[in-house]
Amino acid sequence: MKLLVINGPNLNMLGVREPEIYGKGTLADLEALIRSYCGEKGVPVDFFQSNHEGDIVDVIQRAYGKYDGIVINPAAYTHTSVAILDALKAVGIRTVEVHISDVSAREPFRQISYVGLYAEKTVKGLGFDGYLRAIDHLLS
Ligand code: DQA
């Protein structure tokens, strides 16, 4: 089981960005946490972050035949991107959607998730631990 963790726009600003919502940890902290967890489990993992929708579509397409599972926090593209949904459907890789915050308790526009129409599971409101729970699901 080889995993790809994808983080969408503005998640490179973790630690600075609205810490009362997203916490004080940085993207590097998040990736180190996941790398260590996957190391314990003997699971190879790669990371990708982009602020650009098309770049995320490209990396999902390139994942075809190379990865067995995707953990994705599409960030704002969650609520808008049919292109990312279609890319995931095109490659057919098992996917779990993660949100650091509890999007279900936030603004109405955050209640829609296009990626959620494909993902096996959505983990929200658990902070960085949500990524580990997503990995647990893919490994179970
Ligand atoms: C987010 C929630 C999204 O609504 C928001 O646009 C983000 C982060 C989260 O992790 O809680 O950028 O995906």
C-alpha cells in the first residue's frame, strides 16, 4: 500500500493561517507527523501541496498505477472543484477526504463537497490527527 497525501490551497500557510481554526502546526509539522506514522506502519508515503487546481488534477492523474491510496484535503477546492472529483474518478484510486476543521459546523458554502461524492470516507474536525485516521481507514 503506497500512499499519496495531497493538500490544497492555503494549507502551505498552516501555522500562520487562522490558528484558532487550523491550529499552530505548520505543513512541515503535519507532513512529519504523517511520515512518522507511516514509518511505524511500514507504509511508503509521498506528499504534494499546491495552490493550483490544475496542478492537483495533474498529480492525481500521475498517481495512476503508482499509488494505492490517496488522502486529500482539497481545502477550498472541496467546495468548487468538479475537475478534482473527475480526476479521482478517472484514476479510481481509493481516497479519503480530510478536513482539519469541522466543516459541517461552519458556513453554508462549506457544506458542499465534490470530492466527497467519490471519497470512501470523510474525516473532519480532528485537526492533524484526521490524516492519521484517514490512513487507518485505507490500511484497514
Ligand atoms: C479545510 C476546510 C475548507 O473549507 C477550507 O477552505 C480550507 C481548509 C479544512 O481543512 O478544514 O482551506 O479543508
